[in-house]
Amino acid sequence: MALPAQLRSIQHYLRTAQEHEKRDPVVAYYCRLYAMQTGMKLDSKTPECRKFLVKLMDQLESMKKELGDNDSISQEVVGNAHIENYALKMFLYADNEDRAGQFHKNMIKSFYTSSLLLDVLSVFGELSEENIQHRKYARWKATYIHNCLKNGETPQPGPIGMDDDGEADEFGAEGFAGMGPSYGGSFRRDPTSQSPEGQDKGLHPGPAPGIGFTPVPGSGPSGPPNTNYNNIHIPPGAHAPANTPAELPPPTGGVHLTPEDFTKAQKYCKYAGSALQYEDVSTAVQNLQKALKLLTTGKE
């Protein structure tokens, strides 16, 4: 079914859902949920939009039944951890490639997809300031590197200044999915390098089951807009999750923990469990250290 023009801004999330249909159904589910919620705010009254959104709701209900035994669907805190860890894993992969000066299409796509998944996190509540900065930086970096390579220029690795106070404009429907292997620019690595999941096919998916959509003709530019950034800087540590101390003080009998502290500790443990599903030991250890610090000192 063709995506109505009024809902064109949700096409990127639907595309991401299609790309993860088989690889990670939880990501696909929450991308569609975010798209549905956003679509309802955009236009739920015109016949074509209502018809599209009703089909999307039906698909979500079907997915929820199929995934009913998955804690990431039945428990919001686990789902939140799943999406956040997945988004940050993609972000860190792209950030590491960028800092190493290895510019290629999968790195750009990972930056941009991580920014979309950080948008999706809002289905669980307001984003943390750290994730807002991650999203802004990832979207801007994807735009900056894409434009550099498109124009035959070599991007500057790592964090650099920005002079635009807002996030980069969103890419067109074909901005990433249609990227070819060559930009005519300078690469330090084979542009077909694999993403962390090792599935380049995920970036160029074939037909996926469920509701599909046809991008609206002229609904977006063929690539990112040209923008210049010079003065605004990402705060220190905004490029990656904050580390926690490796050494923790011994438990003390005088620590008073509130119900909120116990809830936070449980959240960190669930984050760690979700990270281990992806064999992401570093993130798991960081979250477990945060939980231990909170339980032994009463402070984060």
C-alpha cells in the first residue's frame, strides 16, 4: 500500500522496520509503533491516512501476539533497554569507524539508523539528555560524511564543530537505501565493509512481509542537504555512553536505598541482560557497575 503524502515523514521508520523484520523483530515492532503513533498525530482523519494507519495497527497487533513471550514486548523497561542498546551499539560502531578515518556506506547508514532508533525510544517516555546529544550528533555526522563523499571530499574524522543549532534535515526516502558503492571520493576502506550485524543485505532489503509502502514521488531530496557546521560543539562524552568506575567501594551498612533506587538498579541489570543478548560485554559491564555503585553507595 502506498504511503500517503501526509505521512511521508514516517517512511524512514517503516523502512527500518522492514530491514529488521527477520534480523530483530523487536526493533521492527517498535519502529512501527513509533511510526503509527507519529502518523496518528500527523493525520488520522483523511480516508487514505486512516486506512493506512488502521492496517499498520492491525500489523502491530499481529506482531504483538507473535512476540507475546518476548520480555522486550511484554515489559517496557526491557523493551526500552533492547532498543537503546541496539541504537548505541550501531552508534559506537559508526563512531569507531569515523574516528579511525574509515568512511563507507555502512558506517553512514549506521549513524543515521541509530538516530532513528533514538527517536523510537520516545515511545517509552522522554529521551535523556545524553541520548538527545547522541541523536543530534549521529544525524549530523551522517549528513556531513555523506555530503563530503558525494562531493569527492575527505571527511574530517571524529567530533568536529557544528554551527547549526538544530539537527540535520532528514534524508530523502532513497537517501541511504539507494546508495551505490562509489561516491567518487577518497576511501580508506572498502565501502562494502560490513556493519556490526554482518548483514549488508539489511541495508538493501528485499521485499519484507507485512505492510509495505511506496515512497511518495518527490517526497524527499535524493541525499542529505548541504549544511555547514563550525561553532557548536558536542559536549565531552556525548559521542559515547559514559564509563563507570572499575573499582567500587565496599558495601556500607549505613546506605539508605529508596524504592526509586531499587527500580534504577533493576533497570541497569535489565540493560546489562539486553546487552549480553548481543554479546556486548562492555555495555553489560558498564550497566552492572552502575547497579553495584548505586546499591553500595546510594549514589549514581
